[in-house]
Amino acid sequence: MNTATLAGSGELDATSRAEGIAQAGAPGGVQIDHLTVRFGSRTVLDDLSLTIERGELLTVLGRSGCGKTTLLRFIAGFIEADGLAGTLTVAGRDLTHVPPHKRNLGLLFQSYALFPHLSVFENVAFGLRARRISTKEIARRVADALKLVQLGDAGHVMPAQLSGGMQQRVALARALVIEPDVLLLDEPLSALDANLRASVRSELKALHERLPNLTIVCVTHDQDDALVLSDRTLLMRDGQIAQLGTPQQLYDTPNDAFVARYLGAANLLPPNVAFALGDARYSERDRVACLRPESMRIVPLGEGQLHGTISTVEWYGSVLAVQVALDAMPNEPVQVSMQRGTGVTPEKGARISLRYEADDVVLIKP
């Protein structure tokens, strides 16, 4: 699968027509106000308010049970809860009490849910036939949608004859062909193996760049999905927003230790270890110092701010993951990642120092 071709060159006329799939729902955008969802005594979402701009790709990230899928199902109209409060506006319409089939939303779930007895063409056309669209218009729109996902010649094929990645693209075409106001993706890549997942992830990003008016909400538990795909990322914890911002903001300036560790490896040090005596931050008591593994460099002993002994060295192809037991806190090793062939060659048991820039240290809530 060519990860650059989903929105690439060739068949430009058809692709241009397909852009109407994303433009028809303008002005788009999603507004959620004071959403609370309770099942019995369990609160799944707790007074959550959120604005998603038209054309934005928002990933919703979090651990199992944090409420991210419930949020998506609320937007889709599938929630039936003992306690449900809040309002939903999509593309300027109040959809709070509108049934799912009248919300004009495109849905793509991890199972794809293709009809095995229908051809690719009929699978994509299913939603249009339910809307009583003319046969001629169905043929045009299905053809455009299939070309958009690089399956223009596969209309006659049955789903069982397709790979997992191709089935995912059929499901995506089916979601887009109805010209939705918002495209909702629920763990769309989880059923794919690692290599195919990376490829389809790149295709989804290219699709969004090609259709800039399409608002997309993508639920995932995978941090790579969030970092690669997002305009903004919503990280959830216990039914609330832990942090909302660009992937870079969440990675570089996390609100707290939970956010820091969810978005990647993070070393959390007491300020009196991370900073030199005399630094204004040295005596900070209500914060911890966050240092990403890639921001620290291994240097000869005595040439850095921290000193310790290398306890483990693990090779991940071009990257080495090194753990260092610091003299200041020997029972909590810090992690250092480095490219092979750069800096001091790390060896288990070696005495070394760690160097980093002051700007790489972020004080955050524990």
C-alpha cells in the first residue's frame, strides 16, 4: 500500500469531485456543553465541555474506561444512560435529542462492519440507498469515494477477497460517501498489524490534508496515532479532560505526571536533583522536574549536571535505550535515549554523567 497516494497525484478530476464529500457539511464543527453520563452509580463523563473546530482532526486519547468511547458514542447518538445531561451542536444544529440516523455523521469502527454478502460498491452505496438517492447519483458518488481511497477498480470485489487494510478503506469510503458533517473514528487502526497500521495512519493523515473542511474525531489508545494524526489531542482521565492541546504541547509542556507519562517516557525528578543549588527552582516543593529521555546526553564523568552508573543498555535498531542509576537517587533509574554512533558509547556498569539544557526541564504537577 502506497502511503502517499491516498491524496496524491493522478485522477485529479475525480479527487477534486470527491472533495465535495467533506465540504457539503460546512460550517461543521462540534460543540459539547456540560456533558455528564452516568450508568447507575458510576460516572463515565463528568461535566465535560469541548469545542472542535470545522476541519479539525481531534484525537481522543486515554486508558480503557476513561470515557473516550462514551464521548464518541454521545456524538453519534448511541448513548442510553441512567443519567445523561448536556447538549450537542454539530454544524450549527442542536443534535442533543436527534436520533442517530438523522445526524449526518460518518462512522468508522474498528470492526469495519462490512456486509459480507455485498460487493464493495454495494457496501459503499448502502447509506445512499437508505437515503433514497437516485441511481445515477449513487453511481457517481460511490465511484468518487472509491477513487479517493485508491480502490477505484474494486467495486465488483467482495469484502472477503480484500486485505484488512483494503477493508478499512472500504469502510472509510462508506463513511465519507454520505457527505457527513463529522467523521467519527473509533479505534480505526487497532485491527491492523504494526506495519500496516503505520501505513494506513499515514493515509488517514494525507486524506485529512486533502479534505481540509472535514471535521474528524478519532478515538484511540495509541499515543503514536495521536502524535501523528492530530491537529489537537484530548487526553482523558476518569471521565474528565486531563489536557487538551496540540500533540507538541502535550508532549513538551504536560500539565502533570499523568500526561507526561502517557505521551511517552518521562523522567520525573525532585527539583533539588534536577537543578543546581542557587537556581530559583531548586527549592520548589509542589512540582516535579520532567525530563524526556531524548533531552539528556551521556557525557564523560564530571562533565554533566547528574552523575551515575549505567545499569542497562537496550538496542532498538537505530536507537539505544539506556537506564542510569543516579548517585542522588540510585533506586529510581532514569531513562536516556540516544542514536547509535553519537556521543559516548554506553556500557553497562560505566560511570558517566548526564548533560541537558535548562530549557528542556519542565516543572509539572506530580
